[in-house]
Amino acid sequence: MKGDFLGIFNFFKKDKSAKNETYFDKQGNIVYLGDSDIVTTPAQALQISAVYACVRVISENISTTPLDLYKKASDGSREKQDNGLSYLLRYKPNAVQSISQLLAYITSSIVLRGGGFIKVNRKVSGEIHSLVSLNPDDIEVIVEQTTNFRLVKQYKYNSPDGKQVILNQRDVIHIPNLVSTDGYCGLSTISAFRETFGSGLAQVEHENKFYSNGAKYNGILQMDGKLSDAGITKLKKQFKEEYGGKNGNGKTLVLEEGLTFSPLTMSHSDAQFIESRRFTTEDIARVFNVPPHMIQDLSRATFSNIEEQSINFVRYTLQPYFVNIEQQFMNILLTPEDIDAGYFLEFNTRNQLRSTLEKRYDAYSKAIDKGWMQPNEARELENLKKLDGLSNSFIQLNMGKIDEDGNVISHLNTENTIEAGNTDSPTEDNNE
């Protein structure tokens, strides 16, 4: 993950002889000119709208999901903590960035470059006072194995002042892409699918050149006789001055000397180009594991299962990122004693997994009727304030036991009354 992939590539100056020649960056990711003859770097890949949309939808969803510090109680319940570390993780990790900005940058680094890095700054007492994101291009991961098979990780960092420093493992949160070839450093998505992204860049470049070179008309010019040399020269000059370049598209043709315009249908090559663009978009969405409708590709959307697909996006696309970030944060920010005491970090994905209002209210009603949820707990989930008298558990009492023949043999309200400590039988005298 070193700057500009060793500086050997330039998007606008391609060395044809370098095609299919393999290079390695500092992180060990393979980088080379593929069959598309386009060098692909993360910044260039973002020029493809589908890539930008996939990175944006993943990073925005993760960066806007609250990351909270909890402590687990002996009864299994959890209590959200309110201390210095929770403030850094919920609001402001450093003097410049918000937590959303930091998480968005780290996530995009994981998605595009194979890993994200955060410098942990501590006070003399050891207390964490800030978290600062680092550029993956400036870091080299060093993993060494001792004679007793103990792993030691360090980071060689090129600081902005030009100095190279060695950072210890406890001072850096390294969140690698879960797809890896060595188990320590994540694989860069851009390197792994260089052909796919190179093809997308080639299509963008082709389309830009196509429209910048002149007007395109879906028809031909015809005349009964032969156009004179002067007429041909005049027609060429007219097209160059009036209709050439990108500003000439869409202008009305003014024809002379009996010229007529005959419209044409879409050419086979145009249809193939459009279809190839659609395939590339679907392929890129597949690479990032993003449902096409979430990057505004609605060509095959049916709208009958959008809600289910959105929930699956959280479960199968975002959840691995959530767990990975949680675990790497806990490894560095929490001590073994903290973890033994029940402290842990977790993203709150409740809002992202919310179904429709009708389905939520129906689920709350069933949970409250069965007695395992209190009304105020349901109100809290809907961001409503608690009300007096609704912090108790309730259960329906109009149920009874029946025998095999379907005859009622006892009522739950009678049994519940006795179990509650009221030894009086519910007779007519007692009711009076």
C-alpha cells in the first residue's frame, strides 16, 4: 500500500510494451497492465460510476451506523457506557474529523486498497485521547514470526515530514480486507479485479472520445444527383464549424442543394456497446456484493422484494465489515482485563434492519401480548419517551387448558391468581 503503486504507471501515458507485465506494490498486491490496456488505480477506478456508487453506498452505510461501547451484566443484559472512549467512537475521534468521516475513509480504504489504518494516540497515563486515520499508501505492514511461533506485527510509516518511523502494534488499528492471500494483509479489490475495472475505464474513455470527436446523427444524407466539389467543401466546412465537437450535438441540420436526411435505427455496434456497459455495471456490483438497485441500476428490478434485498444487504454485505471493524477496534482499544470485565464494542444496526411500520407494530404487539417485551421497551425502539405504568410485563389471561377431546379443564386466569399469592378462589362471593 505504497504511494501510486511505486509510481510506475500513468493513466494518460501508457507504455504498450508494459502490457501484461507484473509489478508488486509495498503491500504485495499485484498491479499490472491487463488485456484492456488500462492501468487501474483506486483513484482512477472511482471514475467509473458503478465503482463510485458501490464504494459510496458501503462506506456511507457503515459510517452512519452508531458504534457503541457496552458492558455486559451478569444477567445477560447490556448497558451502554458513557466515558472518554465512547465519546471518541460516537462523536469526535480527533480535532479535525467526525467519527462518520473517519469511518467512511477507513471503509473506502478497505474496499479499494485492501485495508484501513488508524493511529491511536495515548496520554502518558495510557488513556486514549484521539484516533487519526492514516493513508494506506504510506504504510507497510511487517509481520514476523519468532522461533516459538509467536507473531509480531509492526508498521513502517512514511510521515508527512518525510521521516520513516516504526509503529508498534498497540498504536495502530489495522483493519484488513477479509479476503486475503496471507492471512495478515487484505487483498486490494482493484488489484484482484483489474480486468473488470480496466474494461470499465476503457468504456468510459471510448465514450468520451466518441462524443468529443464530433456530432453523431442517427441517419444519413442523400440526394438524387451528384454533389459538386464546391458543395462537398461547403458541407464539410459547415459540419466542422456548426456541428463538430461536443457542442454540436443536438443542433438542427440545415441542408441545401436537394440533400435529404434519412433516419437510421440503432446500429449493431451501438447496441453491443450499451449491453457491454450494462454487463460491466452488473459485474462491478457483483464484485462489491452490492444489490444493483442500491446503485440505481433498476434495469431488472421488480420492486416486489426491495425491502428483503435491502435487509440482505445489511446481513450479507455490511455485516462482515461491521464484525471486522468491531474486532479490530476491540483488539487495540480494549485491554484483556476490559474484555474479561464484560466490555465490548458493537455497531447498532437496528435502524438499518427496520421493516415497515405495519410489520414492526405487529411484532411489538405479539411480543407484548406474550409477556417477553414491555410496552416502554417498544416505545424506546421507536424513539418515543417512556410513559408511566408501561414498564411492566403483561400477558393475556383469556386462555385455558384443554384435554385431548377439546374440553376445557382449567383456566389460566385462575391458576395465575393463585400463583400470584391470592389463595381465595374466584367464586361469586369473592367477586361481590
